[in-house]
Amino acid sequence: MLICKVVKPLVSTNRIPDFEHKHLQVVLDGSTQKVAVDAVGCIPGDWVICVGSSAAREAAGSKSYPSDLTIVGIIDHWDPDAGKTPPVSGTSPAPAAGGGN
């Protein structure tokens, strides 16, 4: 499973019959844009759970469905930056000037 962010809908009016009326969404997987079948009705900005391979085909409706990425859930709350440590700068602060009077 993958966690992706929905970027925008993808409209394709000229399709093979097996694609039926399924909605397609452009999703962001890291820095890569991919197309996913939307099985849950998400909107741009949603964080979603996606499945691939045979799980994607089955989640889209049939093992013979021509999909290799399907959105199967909308994440209620997830902070992609939680738990990340801030970047370490290349230099450390200079020690304070010490000494007495």
C-alpha cells in the first residue's frame, strides 16, 4: 500500500470499454505523479491509501480490470512531516566568549 496525495482529477473521454465510468485521479507518490482509479470519491488535497498490482484490479471491481493503482481509502488525519527531525546545519553555533573580568 502507498500513501499518496490527490492532485487533480484526470478526464479521459476516449477509453477502452473495460474502464466503464470509473473516475481517475492524478496522485503524487513522493515526487512522482501517477494515475489512480478512484474507488472511494476523493477530492484534490486528500491524502489517500492506494494499492497496486492485482489488489488494484480487484479493488477497482474485477481481477480483469486494467488498473495497476487504485485508491481504496481516504486518510482522515495524517501529518506527513510528523516525526521528521529538522535538518542539521553544517556549522554549529560559535561558543560564547567566556572569561572573567
